[in-house]
Amino acid sequence: MNSQGYYHGKLNEMKSRHSDDPDRERWRRETLAPWNQKTGYDGKEFFNSSEIPIKEIYTSRDLPADYEKRELGLPGEYPFTRGIYPNMYRGKLWTMRMFSGFGTPEDTNRRLKYLIAHGESGLSIAFDMPTLYGYDCDNSRADGEIGKCGVNISSLKDMEVLFRGIDLSKISTSMTINAPSAILTAMYVAIAKKQKVPMDSVSGTVQADILKEYIAQKEWMYPPEAHIRIIRDMMTYCSANLPKWNYISISGYHIREAGSSAVQELAFTLADGFYYIDLGIEAGLPVEKFAPRLSFFFNSSIDFFEEIAKMRAARRIWATVLREKYDVKDPRSLLMRFHTQTSGYTLTWQQPINNIIRTTIEAMAGVLGGTQSLHTNSYDEAWALPSEEAVKVALRTQQIIAEESGIPAAIDPLGGSYYVEWLTTQMEEKAYEYFDRIEKMGGMLEAIKKGYIQKEIAATSYRRQMRIESGEEVMVGANKYQEANEKPIGILRISKKAQNAQLDRLKKVKATRDQAKVDAILSRLEDAMKDPNENLMPHYLEAVEAYCTLEEISNAGRKVFGGWKEPVIV
Amino acid sequence: MQGGRYLADGKSQSLFRDKPIKVLLAKPGIDGHDRGMFVLARAFRDAGMDVLYAGLLPTPEDVVNTAVNEDVDVIALSLLNGAHLTVFKKVVDLMKERGIDDISVVGGGTIPDHDRPKLERMGITGNYGPGTPLKVIIDHITERAAEARLRKNRI
């Protein structure tokens, strides 16, 4: 397979199919211009987040002549622009999956059960910062951070409490964890074993997308190569043992929150996805078999049509590249399944109730974009983790879209809109421009290590901030229609009690476990880390089951692999 | 806060004529939310300041050491992880311990209203939340830098 220059060729092909619309030119001259003159139009131009200029009107001439047949198609058929399933939401609604976690495992266990009782259909766990970086609650750096941004997990004991009374054979769980994802996966497997759930029905997702950590979220423990090796081990282990476990959720969400445009989110996320495809192939896994285990995670921001176009373009690019460049034949292996979360960045600290409206618009874009699952942010999240009341409004927002609005009735209802289809091709083309550039730089890992991707995002973020500062871009309540002396809202507070409870539990775990066994396992783990041909997953499983702590297990890697300093971005 | 008068009588211009305001941007907790830091770094630079960024996950000790070694005027702390009361305090406590009084400390991030007076009492001012105009932040840094510079120049 000669794939060198594939993206460049693709780009040229797309560009060769552009055409003008003479009738629109005539209309601009004869109808629009006199009208603008008469009404005193100030010549204002319109752009979306990707700085793509938006025309006044779109026509069939904005699309290539054979577009409907070649690029649009029908749902459940290649290239899946209109959705990955033949019946989409008519058959099954998207999964309503609310990202939750705060305080102690007891606190979060109660919140999970509250959400299940109110109709949530899948779990999604948020961890606190120490957990995300692989530190235990008794590390001095974790002081003041326990349970603040999510639930704290220091050992398997905490996971046992987190899932107490929740049947893992009946619900799927998504865990937003990256650097220590293999360790948390091992803990989840250990809980499933205790609940006697057969391994082939353990279902869920672990984020494990380390590339976007170096790009955007900045939660790593080791150098990229070490984390990539651990992901490879997880891919191999899960392919053989956990057939329903999605071991990487390739995430654009954080790239967008870090300040990228929609096009950059699309391009960098898919470039990461192709990197993981290459990684699996290198590990000797058949691409047809492992591609379906990779899922995606997108941001749905406030520019409504741009978001919908982005999601439609994402499905089409993924299927096209897998088929044309990677020679994947089984259509089931071409499907891009993705989760969507509404944008945190668009929420304002000012007049927070307005955030309900923003989230509604963004959630609708996710549904019209064909998402498989959805998290809706709560109106108080610019301030803190959501209160119970706020999170219920967010869940109800999804339920109203699902069961009142009529949106799910027809599949891809915006398909065929000249504007949305044109925008879909624009997003696609600009993504291929980035793929081409990244390939020429030596691939995604190189582009990240050079800081190129991070700098692109920081530059976009800065330009947007300048537009907000000047008032060119409006955030209602924040830079326009402000109110003096707003009344404060009630927000969730995490008390220091959570930290103390976690410290007590960890102390007890350390006092009651078999220390000699722990030492022996950790030393074997270090040896295994030194041998790149050894799969680390069985070692992680053995370690968590013996109640080695998250930090102890992470430290084995810190010793063997070392740390990582990011390139200078500013 | 009495910094405003330095600006008002035009002293700040002459204070920074030979050496521009030097700011250290730092996220001293376990927190990777750096979007705002990058925006501030560029905006401060565009405003003529000399800007340092402490990088990812510096300890409070790292922050104070860098600030002293680089002789900055202002440390600008940011956290979006809810740990500001504990972690910002560690920075100012260390400074107090070491008798450093010629560096001002300002804060920002997701800081709820009810925490702001507590931070002010520690000498950490600003404590701006999302949506604050850059100009407000730059003016505040300039005021606090003037205070620090006057203390640096007192001998």
C-alpha cells in the first residue's frame, strides 16, 4: 500500500471540484447590492470559529455535481455522512451520559445512583486532579485538591465503594482518565471480577488518549513514548480479553476547550486517531478487528451549524481514510462512534442561568450531528462542579430534546441543506490541509513534540480572546448586556472532610494489606516496564488486586521511564 | 489597595522606564488548565511586560524560588481546580517565612465570591474570574508591580 502523499492527493482532488454559481453572481448584482445600498448595510462580514467566511446564501452549485452520490449517501452506508446506523434515533436514542464525580467515592456513588434514578442510561466518571496525575491522596501535593475536580481514587478500595450497589453487567461506564488509564482499567476489571461479571460483557470506555494530553489537557506522567507503549499493551490485552472495552476515546473535547477552532479540533483529533491506527498495526493487531474499539469524543460548541458540519465531516473522513489509505473492507470497521459534550468554555460566570440556553443549543447540535452519547453541562459549571439541582436541569434538557422536540424523528434532518453540506466539505478540506502539513512534519507525535499543534491552538485562542475584548465577538452577559451587582448562585462546595475521609481509608488500606506481597509485585512491575516486549496489563491487574496504590504503581513508571517537560509554547 | 495613586501621579511610567514590569505566571497546584495562562502571557507581553511562565505543575517552592531568582515584580497565580485557598496560601506563607515583601501576589481562576475576601486577607489581590477584560487585569498588575518596585527601590 503506497500511502505516502495520500492526504495531499485527497486535498488536490477536493479543490479541483470547486465551482462558482453564475446565478448567485447575477443575484448579488441585481438584487442584493441595490437592497444593501437602500437599507444602508454596513458591509459586515460573517465568520465561524474556524474563521471560514460565510456567504450570504448557498445553492446547489456550492457542492460538486456528484456530491449526493459520492459524499452524502444514506445512513448506515459508506461514507456515513448521514449517520452510522440505518435507523439512528428512531431505533435507539443516544445514551444520556452525565460526567460526574466529586468528593469521596461515597459522594460520587450517591450522585451516580441519583442520575440512574432520574433516567440516565450510562455512567461517566470524573476523577480529581491528583488521581488524573497518578498521585495518592496522602501526597503533600494533593493537599487541598482531594475530591475538588472529581472523585478521588487512591486504591482499589475506593473503586469498590464507587461502584457499590451498581451492577456492572447492566450498565456501561466511561472513565475520563488518561495517564493512569491502564491502572484504572485494571481496577474496573477487578471490580467486575468481584461482581462475577463475565469479561466479555464488561463494557465501557477509558479515555487513554495521551496524545491530546500533550496537546491540550496536559495530564501526563511519563515521556510520550512510555505512555504510548502502555496504550499499545492495553490495546493488545483488551483485544484478547475485554471484547467490549473501548480502550481509547480519541478526544477533541479538550483540544477545543484549550482554545482551538472547530476545524483544528476535527483535524488534530482525527490525526491522533490515525496515529493510534498505526500503533495497533505496528503491534500486529488486524486493523479490521481493533478499529471498532476506538471511539471518539467531540466538543459541541455554540456555533450551531459549524458543529453539525464538523461531526458529519468527522464520520466521513474517518470512513474514507480507513477504506482508502488503510484498506479496511468490513463496513462495520469504518464506523466512527462518538460521545459529545457541550462546551464548558462557552459558559459564562456572569448571569449563569443563561448557560441553560447555551447548553440547549449545543446539545441540539450534538444530536443533529448524530452523536452516540451526550453529556450536557450544568449552568453553574463556570463556577464549580455542578449542584444536584443544576445537573438535573442539564439531564432534563436532553430528555426534552429527545422526547418533546421531534428532532429524533427523521434521520440527519439537516442533510441536503446547501449550507450544511458546503460547510461539511469545508471542514473536511481544511482538515486534510492539516493532515498534509502534519504528514510533512513527520507525523503527529513529531508535530506535538515540536510544539506545532500547541502553538496553532494558542494562536487561535488568542485571536478569539482579542475579538471578545474588542466586542467583535459577543458573550451575552460577559462583554455585552452586563449587569452590575448580580445575585450569587448557590454552588456545590467540597469540604475538607472528603480529604480526611480519603486519608483515613488509605491509611487503613496500607495497614491491612500484605506488604511483602505488595513489594514483590511492584518490583516485578518495574522489571516488566524495563522489557518493552512484556505486556504490562497483567502486572497492573495483579498490583491493584493486592491493593498497591495508584501512586505506588505510577511511581514504578516514574522510576523506569522518567518524566516529561513540554516544549515552550509562549 | 492603594496602588492606584502611583498610576494617577504618573510615577509608574518612570518606575518602569529602565526595566519593564516583570511577571511570573504560575499554576502552583496539580492543574493543567493553561489556556488562560497562554492568553495572559501574550497579552502582558503586548502590554510591554517581561513575562515568565513557570511551566506545568510547579510546586509552591518552585514558584517562590523562580520569583526570587528572576527578581520579578509580580507573581500571578492561577488555578481552575478549586484548590486556590490551600495552594495560593502556601505560596504567600513561604514568602512570609523568607521575608520577601518586594514581590506582589495576584490571583485568578475559578474563584467563588465567598473565597475572595479570604485570599485578599492573605495579600492576594485581583482574584479575577472568567470573562474579566484583559485591561482590568493588566491595570491591576501594573498597580501591584508599582508597589513592589517602590519597595525594591527603597534602599
